[in-house]
Amino acid sequence: MKVDDFSARPALGVGLKITAILLFTCMSAIIKSLADEVPAGESVFFRSFFAIPVILIWLAQRGKLKSGLKTQNPMGHVWRGLFGTTAMGLTFTGLGLLPLPEVTAIGFATPIFTVILAAVLLGEKIRLIRVSAVAIGLVGVMIILWPRFTSIGTMEQTATIGALLILMATMVRSLVQIHIRQLVQNEDTAAIVFYFSCTASLLALCTLPFGWVIPDLQTFGLLVLAGLIGGVAQILITSAYRFGSASMLAPYDYTSMLFAILLGYVFFAELPTMMMLAGAALVISAGALVIWRERQLGMERGKARSVTDPKA
């Protein structure tokens, strides 16, 4: 899909974006529910492999099955796959160790780390407003993580490991964002989505010797469902940016906290702490400030955001 296929229909864009975020959160809940039985590498494989037919059907329906998969930068897709698969594997492992709302809250720091990496790797100038946003966001992250580093006990140590894994995933995902900003300059968004699923499937297969299990029928069905939901969600989020600008749609990423709290409570009996919510509020505020400032500076990120998987 070319980003140039833009047609201003903001209500439709918002609806597609929120639906995509809900589906991604449901996918995370499925992966979390299977974390005690299925290794993260195996979950990454199912999430990636069973998204491929969904993406191919979507491209065929749009008449872009051939043109949408052309690439001028195959190694760029390999690197995107390597970074994204690493982030997804870390996230899926962390989901089994932390409450769903907490995983979501830490993940909101991605834009903060992206600003830092953009300055370091791309030489992007950041001034007072975005520096302030980074500082606020990092304070928020520390508030969320603080209980995990000050508690004692086996359960708390497990949660600390989970928090570190999600923090690492968030940093790697920031690197993915920087890489995608370069990749979208010459590559079709459909190609980026498709080749990520392919490379992630192949890379996840490399973990086969490390404890993969033969799932029972119900577990197999849930793993396939996670992949199908992930594929549909990716198509919806890509389509959303055909109808609304990045600056308008980006704040709706934060609806995932509401969905995570709801699903966490209903399916896992998880309730967020006041400290976690306070930290999340700071991180969300910082991310919103980054989005607002980039809009003021004319940095339209729609093409990069349209191929983003919140877990990779």
C-alpha cells in the first residue's frame, strides 16, 4: 500500500486504529494465557506465520499482490525482521512474567527512546520541548519499574526479570522505529508488513531446538488465532493511515491501556497499582508531547507508524 493513497476520512481512520489496538491487546492476552505452556519463540512463529495468508488475501483483494511485494532493499527487510523479532520475543517472554497493564505501560516508552536514538543515530536535533518530554517519560518509566527493583521474594524477582525484558523490548522497538523511518523512504508499506512476517517466521523457527512443545488442539487453535488476529490488526492499522494523519491517529495508541486493564482484570484477575498508573500517566503525557512537537515541526510519521506492530 502506498501512503499516497490518502483519503481524508478521519472518523473511519480513528475507528480502524482503535479496532486494531483492541485486536493487538487481545492477541497479547492470548499469548500471555499460553506463556506457561508455549515457549516465546514458538509463539512468535505462530503469530508471524499465520499472519501471512491474511496479508496475502488483503493484497490480492486490493489488486496489489504483485506490485505491493516488490522490494529494492531486501537486506533492509532482513534487519527489520531481526530487530522486530527480537523485540517480539522479549515481549512475549515478559508477558508471562508481568501483568498485562504493566507490560502495556512500559511499552508506552517507545517514543521516548526513539527520540533519544534519533538524536544519537540520525543526528536529529532535539531541543527543549522534546528533551523535557524525554525527561518526563524516563521519570515515568522509573516510577513504574521502582517496585520491581525494591521488592524481595521469588515472585518479585520473577516480575523484575519480566520488567527488564519488557524494557529491553521497548528499547529494541525504538531501534525498529528508527530503521523503519529509513525503510519507508523507498519501500512500499505492504512489502514491509509482508516481509517482516516472513523473516520473523524464519527466525522464530531457529528456536525450534530450544524447548518447542507439541500443543494440544485447544492450544494450537489459540496460537493460530493469535496469528490471524495479529494479521488483521496489522492490516487495520495500515489502512487507518489512509484515512487520517499520523498526528491525529497516534494518540489513540494509548487506548491500549484501557483495553489492557479490562482484559487483565477479566481474564487474569490483574489490577494496576496506583504507582503504576501514576508512572503510566507520565509516560503517556511525555509521548503525547513528543507527538505534538513533531507535528509542530512538520515531522509526519504516518508512513512509519502505518507498518508498526506494537509488539515488534
